[in-house]
Amino acid sequence: MKGQTNTFVLKNRIQRKLRINMTDAEQALWRRLRGCQIKDYKFRRQHPFGDFILDFVCLEAKLVVEVDGGQHNESTGDVRRDQMLENAGFRVMRFWNNQVLNEIESVVEAIWLELEKHKLTPPPSPPSP
């Protein structure tokens, strides 16, 4: 994935700065995602991809989890970002900060259910020669 990342993001180590300054909601969700706690899937936090930093991503399941504050309400930038990620084969889940802080079990269950869908979806067959 490193080859697809904007060099400005990598050179300035933006993802590292974001890991240090995670929001309370991001910290709460990370405590539940880290260490393969959900179905033995590994999540990464503040992972660079293209021009973006993804809050959480499971590369194996191609699942992106974003935790958003009020500044993301009706954001056209988020719509473009989600479309770019979907074109790259990712599924995107978005949760509001207050959802994560007040309903963490529901959020984790929703992520678990999305991972179950990945498990049930057969991989695409290779192209025939």
C-alpha cells in the first residue's frame, strides 16, 4: 500500500502525528479493534492511503472504519473520498464520535457483521488464460 500513498503524507509523517493525537472516540474504538480482537482480523490505525489517512482499516477484509466529528456533516469531500476507496475495492463504514462513545457495543457489532459479510463472500475467480 505504500506505493499508492502521496509522498507529502509519507515525508511529513502525518499518520504518526494523528496516532499521537487521536480523539477520545478513536481511542475508545482502537481499544476494541487492536490486537485482532474482532474475528482475528488485524486493523491498522491512521493508515495512509492515497492522499488520505484512514482512521482504521483492515487490509485483509478491505474494510475502512471512519470515526467522524461534526465537521464531517454533509461533507462533499467525504463523498469523493468514499467513492475513491470503493473504486479501490474497499468498503467504508462511518460512525459519529457520539455513537462510538455512547454505543461502543453496537459499533463493534456492526463492524463484526460487516466482517462476517467478507467471510461469506467468495474471492473473485482468477481470469481464464
